[in-house]
Amino acid sequence: MSHHRNAGAAVATRGLALLALCLMMAGCSSALFGVLNVTDGAERVEPVRSVVYDSTHGLQLDIYRPQAPADNAPLVVFFFGGSWQNGSRDRFAFVGKALAERGVVAVVPDYRLYPAVKFPAFMDDAAAAAAWARANARELGADPQRIFLMGHSAGAHIVGLLAADAQYLAAVGMRPADLAGVIGLAGPYDLRPKGYPALEDIFGAPQRWPLARPLDFIDGSEPPFLLLHGTGDNTVWAKNSELMAERLQAAGVDARLKLYPDIGHVRILMALRFPGLAPVLDDTMDFVGERRIRPAR
């Protein structure tokens, strides 16, 4: 048994060393995700299956299921980050695997990115993915009353806005109350594009920026939130999650804030693959727990 623990520790140590090297090098994102998506047996993580959830735009999602699925598992839809400009679902297979190993049915969708689209097109895609997950939950062995949205960075912004501005879910026949909860990792909830040319183009004229700011829509109708952020994040300041938690709590929403000392913007994501970095996965599972939405009357 100790041999397996030592072997696992060695793999993690090698992985972290390579990740640290990647983070110091420009243009190393492929290697970074390559390491994150390799199992201890040096095999790449693969989804159980992939499906098209939006045929109009050719958008697909990947599904990761527990090895011993139940018929009432929680279902988490994870939206990746990348400044609304970069990323693809295959790079985040390690997230689906980590959740599935904890008994969660995980769905990782693609969504349209800039410059092909601008705000709010990716919000429409995210709403469509959420609706697909809810409609297919039972087939996947999940409980439709236990649908969670989760995201990192830009993905956390997307799930935060989906839960705060009801118009996007309404367009697909859902309400924020249909969600059991939202889990945001390092999200820019107080979005302010000024000074970032690409973001200014993505989100349009300054008078439109409040339409993309989750903080400005909180009214107490939101589902429970778990907000996770590292105090060492110099890309998206932790104040974003602090303000989001304060605003939600003031509106009477169950909002939990977890701050990880000295953890940065990428390391909080890496912690889903290497839990020794921060208890991101444990905190997520504590939140998911047995939480369900109330059945519709």
C-alpha cells in the first residue's frame, strides 16, 4: 500500500514540477494541460462520451460518469476559462475525471469564443448547455434536482451571470431556482473591461458593461453559491469573490466564500488535479453534498 502512495506522490511531484516550468514559459498551455490530463498510469483522460448539444453552432460537450453510477447523483456542468477567447473542452478532462471520481456526473461543454462571437453569444451557449444537462440528467444517472453550474475565471463569470440575470435561462425554459447551486473559481464578477482592448471589444461600449456584470443583477432569486478564490491571484483579484459573497448574502442568498492563502489564478484550477495545493475539490464536494432544489409546486 505504501508503495502505491509513494508512486502516486512521485507522479504528483513530477507533474507539479513540469507545471511550474510551464507557467514560467510563454506559449506552454498545451504542455500544461497535457500534464493535467495524464493519469497516474500515463494514459490520457477521456470522456465516457461526447454529444452535440447545439447543432446550429456545432457545439459539443463531454460527459464523465462515476464508475459505479447511481440514479440520483449530482450533476455538475463545468465551464472553462480563457478570457472568453481561448480554451476547449478536451483540455479540461481532468476536471471531469476529478468530479466523476467523487461520484458526480460531470459535463464539460464547449462554447463559442471571441473573435468569432462577442457578448452575449457565449451566455446563450452556456444556457443551452445547462438546459441540455437538465433534460438529460436522468439518462446520465443524475438527479434533475441536483444540477450545479461550475466555472473557472471567465467560466465562473458565465455561471455567475447565468444565475444572476434570469433572461438567459428563461430563453431555454429554465429559472435560476432550477439550479441546486453555483460554484465559482476565481471569477471576475465585478467585470470592468476598461484598459483591456480585447475585453472592450468583447463586451461592447462602456454603457453596456453593466449588462455583463453579475454583481449588478443580484436580487435574492439566485441559487446557493460557493465562491472559491486564492489570495495570491493577481489576474482576477479576490475582491471579486468577496464582493459577490457580500452582495448575495445581503440579498438573503446562501453564499459561502472560501479564500485560499497564497493560491494564484492557475493554481486554484490545478488543485482539482493536485488536491494538495488547496482543498478545492473537498470544498466543492462539501457544497454539493446532498443539496437539492425544492421540487416545483
